[in-house]
Amino acid sequence: MGRKLSITGKGRCNLTNNCTRDEFFSNIPTNPRFMYSSYSAFDKDSVMSFFEYECGIPLKTERGNRVFPESDRAADITAALERTAKERGVRFIHERVRDIIIENGAVCGVDTGKRRFTADKVIIATGGVSYPKTGSTGDGYELAKKAGHNIIPPRPSLVPLEIKEKFCAEAMGLSLRNVKLTLMQGETRLFSEQGEMLFTHFGVSGPLVLSASGHLRDISKPHSIIIDLKPALDEKTLDNRIVRDFAEFSNRDFINSLNKLLPSALIPVIVRLSGIPSDTKVNQISRTQRMELVRLIKSLPLTVKGFRPIDEAIITSGGVDTTQIDPKTMQSKLCKGLYFAGEIIDVDAYTGGFNLQIAFSTAYAAATH
């Protein structure tokens, strides 16, 4: 149990986000209004209170208002949930549900293939199709379809991105901190934030990239990423910095003059893209060439080719159509006694604890009703 929960937050479990109500909803790009009622009934304070006072797990708030257990162990959260559930009489049966039994428009049980269980209330909380090895295999979508629900086609969200430019592979393994990433659709800016990212053999990954991917809706349209490698410096300040470095290394070849400014893995890439021959002595570089270098460092361009496969995504966007679910109770509008909770619903958020908060809020609504 809790296999997927155990790997969230890089194994630390980012439970929720200790932000304001408005900030919470601003971090939900897909169907935020659907969450108004359930979040009001069980918000981030409710989540934190439950784990601290009912489960005995001390929590802490880190950068970006992210909330973690003080132990930095997701396993502590999983164990606390299992222990608390068993103390309250929950019985766990590890069998895969093959079908939900519905008669006269109402739930009357589930069928595992081995046996049937009678029940007048069933909650489907099977997650999406991300990380299928943890159990998110899409079964819930099929069960919901059989009950007559429309499924918004699942697609990856919070996922690494494949990039057209080959130099990403050249810089593979390079982690950049304190850079600014901007995602563009044509001339329209979709996302811009400062933080960390990583070059990989297929393109880019890391926190900034995962957040940016949540803004990608139609991958068939041209998208690009602009990386500002020195966001703390404006162009004039950066130019002055380069002038000082060039003065210090005036007799060096261009390719050997950037060590103080850029990570070594990125230097050959920047030199090549600048159009300045690598063996040019820095005292021979013109102001026009230098300004082109400044612009490149402030806006390194990447062309988005597509998402990585959905099974590499942190979450799944899409799922059961929210118009077919009562937002106060999470009960199906089509089938009495059938409820939904968590990622199977077509609601998703950016990284930072918001998706787990959605899971807890919708689960609380479904459980209490």
C-alpha cells in the first residue's frame, strides 16, 4: 500500500502547500472551480492538522511553501495512514477489481474475478496512468466508462520534455541552478520561473521543466524554451562582466575564456552557437560578437519536440469528466453510490504539493458523504 505515495517528493513526500487559498487555486490549471467546495471542507490546514495531531507526524514548511514530514521520509506518511486506517476498522483486501456491479442506475458491489463484494457505496481512487509499476494502470478509467462516464483523454503532466537540439545530449547530466526558464507557444509566453533544471540525453528535465510541462496543452503547436543562464544580471551588467573576463584572459583562445562564467559542459555549446571561432583570441573579439554572446547567455533557445512517455510523468492530466461528478460530494451524477477521488478526476496542478492536496480534499469529500 502507498507505493506511489512513497516515491512522491523524491521519497520525501510533499504533502501539501502551505499557501493562501488564492495561491492554491492559481496553481490548478485544469478545472480549478471544481475544487472550491472540497478544498473549503478539507484545506491545507486540515491536512497538516490530520498528519501532525492525529497521525503524530511532525511537519515542516520549506522553500515555495512545500510541506514535508520533518523526517524527510515518505515511508513515515504511508505507515501512519495504514496504521490509522487499521485502528479505525478498515479492512484491506489486495485483489484487483475487474468490474463494478450496477443495477437500476445504482452501485451494488464489485467483482474481482475471484469473488464478489456487495456494497452500496464504491469510491474509485485508482490514480491515472503515470508510474504504472506503482499500480496506476488505467483500470479506473475503464470502470468509470462502464458506468457511463466520459473520460477526458489522459496525457502526461509534470513530465520531462524532449528537445530538438542535439546539444542537450552533449551537456547530459549538467544540472543548472538559479536559471530562468521561459516556455513560449509561438510569441505567447506560457510560463516563466527561476530555479533548477537538468540536461538529459533526450532533452531537459528537473523542477523548472516539470512545472513548465504542466502549461503545455497542445503539443502539435510549435513551442520553445528560452533559458536565461544569468537571470541576476541584466545585459549591460553581463557585458561588463564578460569585458572584465576578456581583459584577464586577453591572450587566450575564446573557448578557454569562459570558465569563470559558465559550467564547463556548456562552454563548447555556447561557443559553437555564438558563431565566434573557438580559437579566436579574446582580444580580437568585436563588440558586435560580444553582444551576440551576451544575448545567447541571456536567451539560450531550445525547440520542444514533445513530452516524454506518460509512464515517466509525475501526474496524469485528463480523466473522469468533472461535469459528471458532484463537486461537493464527489458522487457520480450518472450512478448512485459511485464516487471518485484523486488523480482519476480531470483536475491537476503544478508541482509543489498541490496534487496531493487535491487528492486529500476530494478523498475527504467522498469519504464523508
